[in-house]
Amino acid sequence: MELAYYYDMAGNAAMKKILDQDFFKRLGPIVRDARSVGFDKEGFLLYIKARDDLVEEARKLLADTPARLLEGDEAESVINAFREEQESAEAGMGTLFG
């Protein structure tokens, strides 16, 4: 399962503390500057890809934080951008070690 969240610059310090928790360290979410993946707002995007049970736990932990769950076309666009980034990275590693 995959989820994408957005939070603005004002929420960055609080989100850093939350993402520093052991659960999130093990989960390994990806955080990117929102504009770097084509999002039209200034701030950060948080991408989570994990088993359904872990994603649901993350969703609960993020419920009362500055992060806002993206839905619909907005979420699909952001998730696709993260997928493309991962595929490009994997292709590059294949070129190096293939």
C-alpha cells in the first residue's frame, strides 16, 4: 500500500521529530521538497510504501500532525512521481552492477 502526505514549511520541525521515532525509522518513508516532484505548493511531501498493516499504523500516527493525507488525483500524481524516481534509481543501479 502507498500513501502520500503534504506538510508546509511551518510543520517541518514537528514532522522531523515524528519521523525520528523508531517506527518511522524502520518504515523508511521518503521525504522530498514538494516542488522537486512537481507539486505546486512550497513544503514537503512524505511517501510511504509498506505492508497494509504498517501503512495503517503510520496513518494513525500521522493523524494529529501537520501532515495532510493527499487523496484522489493529487495523491496519484505524487505517488507516480515517487515511483518514477525509484524506477530511475533502480535502473541506474542495474547499469552499474548489471
